[in-house]
Amino acid sequence: MKYLITSALPYINGVKHLGNIIGSLLPADVYSRFLKQQDLEVLFICGTDEHGTPAEIAAKDEGLEVAIYCEKMYLKQKDIYEKFAIDFDYFGRSSAASNHQITKEIFNSLDKNGFILEEKLKQFYSVDDRRYLPDRYVTGSCPHCKYDKARGDQCDLCGKLLDPLDLVNPKSAISGSSNLEVKTVSHLFLALDKLEEKVRAWIQEKEASWPVYSVSVAKKWLNEGLQPRCISRDLDWGISIPKPGYEDKVFYVWFDAPMAYIAITQDWARDVAKNNDAWKKWWCEDLANTQYAQFMAKDNLPFHGVMWPAMLLGADANKWKTVDCLKGFHWLTYEGGKFSTSLKRGIFSDVAIELFPADYWRYYLLANIPESHDSDFRLDDFVTTINKDLVGVLGNFVNRVAALLDKYFEGKVPDYDVNNEHVKKLFEHCHPFAKNIEEDYFGLNFRSLMRNLRELWCFGNEFITVAEPWKLVKSDKKEAGNVLAACLHLIRLYAIASYPVIPASAMKMLNYLELSKESTKEKFKLAESVVFDYLKPGEKLGNIELLFEKITPEKNLELQEMFSSIS
């Protein structure tokens, strides 16, 4: 079985906030890292989503051509994700030539199969700008909450979906002109209503392997009845439509963006695999032996649970790989309100990664992941969690063990009896935890995973506190050696079990044990890694690096002041 993994394509219009990181990118990375530890064949694909109105508006705001702006933001986002230790096999771009080609190919198949319609729409025309305005190029007051900076597709304040014609006092987002006329224009639509039964049957096949929440979102759309959806826009930046009469329009971003997963895999095949056909085994060949998992925040679920599958099924039901597990997440809120890119509300990833190491953010976000409901990011809770769990539990255990070994055993693995009573006790306790953690990784149960990891770490502190090797060494050095050797094997287990979550810290633990990175990639089952005879007695241990530093009250106060203006 091969494992194909994709996360939501981060949009190009600015640096992403922490809600975007935990909403798809980070859990997908954890899953990918774990599967690779099991020596399975994995391909983790992602890239920037670069078309659509927000890209044009963001570029205009910075005084840049759209292509130049997108190149700049692609490089910036790519750098940030690398700093967060999100280890894509390939991070590409939806604006790449490959996506132009595959999007047109699938469109032509849909058109040939009778799933593309032409319909008339009423649309604003800006007299002063001399152009038709797509939804996000119209701003005005929300008819529901009266927010005066609502966009033509959605109000950022109350969250209501809108039509540009709903706005009060509408004006052009390009020039600010209110000299608008309503005209009737021809547009292309995807006939989702004609594809409804195909999608319904497909979801029934997939239902058993999808989380309940993702199924419920898809079924809600289906039960309300699928309607034709407009797939053309009056923009300059995008993928041109290969149909007579529509040469001056481009595809709606939600039509071409998901095709980018296939296109980016083609780019991976060219640039990494050095085999232009290597992408086919993931998308077109041996489909039954490819397990495809997508990671999405809840607002993206309808598009990936209904709309994109409808496109692929309508183009060629037997050709394309479709998702086997659609893992959906709720929203991470910020101090009781919404994160917002457009309103600059919340903590953004570029600022976050300069404040603390990636593992701090990875651990807290995963421990607080909005898996079954929305969860809230709070600075005080972040500080408390890092100090309590990473510093006080895991870091404390590792540092205690290292200090005792330096003091009493010359920084070496002690002689130990693998059949001693301490080992038996540890095995009986740790084996079920390791088995549960392994099942959580495979089952994408992140909240349970984080609880089990923390409890496993806590047990190490309980074990060493009860065994008291610092006292035992004065009366029975051999028995103290048995205790500390068992603790070293616990550190190895912690490193292996924690590597997908906090990779940098796991590597510090492995380096201390003089184990290479390959130790996290052995052919092992986590439950089978609970062994206490792996390390060789007398082997010199490495220098232990400080795993985590406590966040001081002074630093906490500084954080509160830094982010008070955006809460």
C-alpha cells in the first residue's frame, strides 16, 4: 500500500496564521512523518494556491505585478513551513504550467461529457474601471451586520455568505468607485446537479473510511440538492478557459486549485523522481493500492468532499484517484474570536517562529487541535502548557537522567540486567501506551495521541521518583544502573514516539543516545519498540542539549503586550 497525503493549499495572499497551520498543514505532516517511520511508501504534496481575486488585490496593495507578488509570497511561505519543520516531499504552485495543462484537460473532458453549462448572470460593471467585477472586487456594507468592509462573497465580521448584489453602497475594490452598473453576462457552470447521483454513490463507498464530521458535511450538501456552480471569472490572473467566447475569462480558483495536487505531483516527478511518468502511479495507476488522505479545515470540506470529486468523476470516473480519508478539522479561534488574515487578527506564522522554536508551536497546536469542535488559542494557556508539559515533564525527565548518569556513571550506558524488575514494570506499563499511540497515528486521532504521549512522558518522572537512583547508587550501584539504563530506553521510546510531533527535540534525544536519525526510520511497530536491551553497556553517551527553556513570567508579560492590540 502506498500513501498519498495532501493538505489544504495555503492561499498566496499573505503569511498564514496559526489557525491555518493546525487546520491542515501540521496534522498532515505528523501523519506523513509517522508513516515514513514505518518504512512505508509515502508522498506528501502541497503548494500555494495562487489564482483568484485575493491574489490580484494583494498584489495591487503592494504595488506589484501579480506574478511577481506570487513568486515573492511563495518563497516566503515555503521558508516559514520549513522553519515549522513541515516536511513536504514537494511544495509547488497552482500557477505552474502543469496546472494550466491538467485543468484544461479535465475541463475539456467535463465539457465533452455534457457537464459544462452556459448561463446568464447579473454582475456589476465598473464604469470607471471599464471592467466587470468578480465577487471579491466588490465591497460595501453587509446587509446582515452592517459591517462596512464586507466583500462580495462573504462578510469577514459576521461570516455570512453574500452575493455582490446584496451589498449596501457597493463600490469597486480596485478604484473605490461607486459608479457601478448591473449587467447581464454569460458564464460557465459546472452541472453539479447532473453529477449528484455519481457523487452520492461515491460517498457511500467512502463513508466507512471518512471521519463522521466529514461525512456529515458532504451529506448536508447532497441532501440540500446540488446546484450548478459558476466556474468562470472576469480576471486577468488565472488559467484561461479553452472555449470559444470565453477567452477573456479565467477559471474560478476553486475549479483549478484542487487540480494542482495532480499538477504538483507531476512537478515532483520531473524535479525529484527524475521520471516524468512517476506521478501516474499515484493518480492514475494501481489505484486500489494507494491510500489517499486529505487534511482540510471545515470551510474547505464541501469542495473536497463534493465539488472536486464531482469534477474527477464527471471527467472520467475510472481514471483519477479520489480521496479515501477526508480528515476535517474545526476552527482554531484566537482569544475567543476568529483568526483572520484579512483583518490581521491573531498570531501569524512568521512572527510565531521567530518567538519560539517550532516544537513549542507544534506541540501546543496539536495538543489543542480543533478535532471534534472549535478550540481556542490563548497566550496564557500556551505558556502554561509549554512550561508544564515540555519543560516540566519531558524535559525534566531527560535532564534528570542525563545529570545522574554524568555524575555517577561517567556519562556512559550502565551495565544492566535486562530481566530486572524495573524492566518488567516498565514494559507492562509502556507497551499498552505505545500500542495506543501507534493506533492513534494510524487512525488520525490527534487529541488522543497527544494525551497518550503526555501520559507516557509523565510515567517516566513517576518511575524515577519512586526508584530514587540518586539514593540507590550509594548502597547498590548495580541496581541504580538498572534503573538508569531503563530510563535511557524510555528516552529512546519517547524520541521514537514523539518524532512526528516534535522532530527537533526527538533528534536531540536520539543524539544524546548516540543514535542516528535512521533510528526513527527503522522498520518497527511502536508497540514493538518497547525494548530495554537496545543500548550497549559501557557506550559513551553524547552531550545532552537543553530540550526546552521555561517561558518566564517576564516573557509572558511581553507576549501579552505584544499581541494585546490584535485580540
